[in-house]
Amino acid sequence: MRFIKLLFMGGLSLVSLASQAETVKGLYQVREPVSSQAPEERDQATQRALDTLVLRLTGDPKAAQSPGLAALRKDPQQIISQYGFDAGPPEVLKVDFDPAATGQALRRAGLSLWGANRPSILGWWLNDATEGSSLVGDGQASAVPLRRAAQHRGLPLRLPLADLNEQIVATAPNLESADPAPLRGASGRYNADALLAVHAREEGGQWQAKWRLWLGDQKEAGSVQGADQAAVADAVMLAVNQRLAPRFVVKPGASSEQLLEVQGMNLERYAALGRLLEPFGARLQSVDGDRILYRVNGSVEQLKAQLSLARLQEVPAGEAPAPATPVQPSVDGSVPAVAAPAKPTPQLRFRW
């Protein structure tokens, strides 16, 4: 009962509680470089900002050219809350898009959207340049282009400390290996959802990189190239966005209504769960002890992928509580007890 009271009395304080996944800050703010503040340059940068945002929210490189967005492309101002210029170098146009208006416009266009709650990524990034080899660590100058690229592509990136022990582990062979075991051993203290291993090399004034990504049972790999470190970092983050998005996007019209039960609830977990289920239009149905029942819209695969970010475990069908036995008429003519209305049966059950 205490959880139920806290649930309905302490709602305003819940937003500050942490979850395993990470909410991307500034997801609807896009920064695009400009050469001047001329109106024509500003309009071109605004179009690029819109394209960047659509790709950030969908992971689909063709989404920005969707026929359903034709009117929006002619007048992006209808979903922009404010914009301004930041001095450089380089000078950039900073565009703030309205989240609600943007979401409505993209859904009307039939696009699949990825919410702001995304898997945190620990990036093991080794640079081989003419001056030597170095592991990028949190707080280093070499981390700046990586963080900018991750923000540009809507990914919550974390970087290791790059201390001596980690430098011994994060070698080129380990980063290019299909076996993540060495990196997993060094990653435990960072508590990230996904591992990203990148080996970037400078050759002939150009950069190229091989990357691998692990998230749960999902394994991805690829290679990119760019003119400099910033370009190759952006190419890696773009590739990662496009590989992860299909697992989490909510597709309009393709989702079905599900009843989801989660066991082992408390106040902090309620806050985390609410953020995870936000893209699915979750509606609270009931609270029974430490069990909570939500009505959500989404496919089973999408829900399982999203809930895995909070380390929730699916309850096997054999462990689900049996339905209540119906009350049978009495043989002695007495009036039988009135049976309680049958509770709806969840299609999905998870526990912390």
C-alpha cells in the first residue's frame, strides 16, 4: 500500500530519478555550421537542420524526402520554437524545434519515431595518427569531435577514463575483434547499455574507421571514412543511429494495443518505467502491491527491446499466476458469493 500512496502523491518529484537507459539532452536542438548570417545561408542551414532532426528521430536516410513532409520542408518555421547564431569558429545556426509539433508532423507523414530515451553507449575509440596511437578518454581534447558527433546524431555517448589499465585492453586487435569479452570486462564500472568499439586510422591525409557495436544480442559492424576526425566521427555515429533505430522506433498504424504487467515495482522504478514507456503512449490501468498494469501501443518486439534497456526480465508464461476460478452455484440452495470481476490478462509480463 505504501507504494500506491507514494505513486499518486509524489508524482511531481519523479522526473529526477535515474533509469538504466539515458534521456538524450537537446534531442530537438540542431546546430548547423554557416559561413554567414545572410538570409539565404540561414534558410539553407534551416533545411539542413530539419533533415538532421528527421534522420535523428527516425534513423531512416530517406525519411526527410517523404511526400508527407513536403509542406513542412517548404515552411519549417511551423515546428521551430526559436533559432539564433553562435559565434565560432565555426559559426553555427542553432535551431530549436518544438517536440510536440515535430512529433505530430512526422506521425502525420507516417514516419516511425524513436523516443528520447535511448540506450547509453560506451565508446572505446582508438586513433592511429601520424603522431602516434591514443585511446580517447573522457575529458581529453580528442573527445570533443566524438561528443559533438554523438549529439548531432542523437546518441547518448559515454567515454572511458582511458587510464593505463584500459589502454592495455583497448588495443587495435581487441577493438576490431568480433569477441567483445575483453572490452566487456573493462566496461562494467561504466554501466552502459551498449559497447561501441572503433579503430580509426589516418592515411594519406584521410581518415577511415572500423567499428563494432554490441547491444544485448544485437551485433553490428561496419567501416566509414572521412576527411578529418570530425567527419569520421560523424559517419560512425550516423551508422550507429541507423542500425539501432529500427529496433526502437514506434511505427504509426503498425502497432497493436498490449496489456503490460511489471512486477517488483517501487517509486524509483515507476519513474524509470514511465520514461521507457513514453513512446508507447502508456496508460496506467491498475496497481496491485508491487505489480503495475499498463495499456500500451506497440509491437511485442519493440516493447521487449525498450524494456531490456532497464534490465527487466520477461516472466515466462509458466510462471504467470493462474486465473481465478469461477464461483459455482451452491447445491444446497444458498446464495453463492458474488465473484469479483475478472481482471484483464496481460499479454506481456516483466519483472525487475
